Amino acid sequence: MTTLLSDELLANIGRQSTPQRELVTRRDIRKYAIATGNRQRKYLDGDQAPPMFHVALFWDVVELDKLTPDGVSIDSLLPKFPLERAMAGGLRIDYLKPVFPGDWLTATRTLTNIYEKHGRSGPLIFYEVDMQIVNDAGEAVIREQTTRILR
Amino acid sequence: MSDLGLSEKRSLVSVRVGDALPERALTPDNVQLFLYNAALWNAHRIHFDEPYTRNVEGYPGLVIAGPMLGDWLNQCVEEWLGDSGRLLSIEYSNRAATYIGETLTSGGTVIAVDQPSGEVQVEVFVKNAAGEVVTPGIATAVMEAE
């Protein structure tokens, strides 16, 4: 069976992003909690960050001319794949420590796997990205593993 | 929203496999979707530009952001746990798109209880109005013994 995955493409496995360090603020927690319809007072008041707040904290803040015409920012961690249409993916998040306003958190993303499967409707490419979030003491706070599928 | 129906204390010994988590109706509108994506800095047009979304991308309406559906699974588990437990991990996938104007429902079922460790596993979902699960997930929490 032929493969879509060249050695050059597979050589990208292990590629790591520049660590991104961000400050957790009460204001940002409040915005996130309100926008997601959260109903717990500690989150609405920004006393603690709700689960998945890290999604907002570490979303790439890109400049306008770096966005594509459809408003998407290019993920510089990823190589160019021979398939481009994104299908549903999944993720797993481990919450290891609670997050509070005033915390400085650092996220590092690693492209941990690229593989191929042959579905009934043709080939699929899977890739996995692991995001490790630590505090300034170096303790693990959140781990997020994402799998995405291209067809 | 003054009354969440949060139990003061849900004790581990009373939790059984098959217990249902309270369901919640979700009716995200343009304002909520806008605020969510603004909080992220997500400018993807399918979340706010309706002519583009319909005419260029071919969707029937503005698309609810996938991670917001994931967030609702987390909320479902945390509201059920109240102060008697802590969410340890969650895994989920976005299986189908959902659109502004739909009424969605979050909920779940306890699928495993380990009394010695206090670990509880919950199968969670967001369903669309047709009853199809659009975002299935599994969450693990730890509950206090009493």
C-alpha cells in the first residue's frame, strides 16, 4: 500500500513550539466564565479559573495580517500535510493543579505523532499534539493531548 | 440563575453506576458565540460572518465553536460534583457541527465508581435537538468519602 507520509513529513514528529508564558488575570477568567455560560460564582467572580480556561489563555494572539481571509491563524507547529480537510478530532485534558488569578503559566506544545489509516472513503491522516502547562515552580498544572484527523 | 440545584454535599457512598447527571438546555446565541471567540482571540468567520458561512463554507448557519461544546461537558460534571469532588480529567470529541438557533442539551451518566480511591467515571454528552450526540465524552473525578 502506498503511503502519503514521506520521511520528510514524519521527521516533523517531535517538533516543539517556543514555550509561551502567560499571566492569568481575574478579568480574563470572568470574561471566559461569562461567555461559556458558567453558573458557578467562584468562576464568574474570577476567584479561580474554570476547566478549559487554558484554551483561551493559550490561543495564539496573532496580528491581523497573519490571519487567513477566513480569519484563521496558521499553526506554525504543523508541517504542510498532503491532506487538508480537517475532520472531527478529540482531546484529553488532565487537570493536575487548580489555576488562580496571578498565576503565571507556561505552555509548550509538541507534535507527538503523525500516522495514516485507510478508511472506507479513502486515506486519513492523524496527528497528535501534546500541550504541557507548568507554573513558575515548574510543577505540571494541565496536560492536553489533541488528536486531529485530515482527509 | 440563583438556584443551580447543587447538592450541599454529595457523598461518594450514595453514587451508583447508572446515576444520571442533571440535564441542561443550552441555547447559545450570536452574542454568546461572539463573546466566547473574542475571549479566545478566535477570528474564524464561521462563528460570526453568516453570509460567508452559508455561501462560501456551505454551512446552514453560524457554527458553534467546538471547544465551547467541550466546556459544557466540564460544566455538567462540575455542577453535579458541587463541593464534594474534583474533576481530574476529561476526554471528548466533536463529532458533528451545531449551529446558532439550535437548542442543545448537556447531561451524563455515572459509568464507574471505585469506592476505595473515590474515583468516579462519568459518560457525558451534548445532544442536538434531534437527540443525536454531537459531543461525547468521558470524565474522571475524585470524590470525598463523606
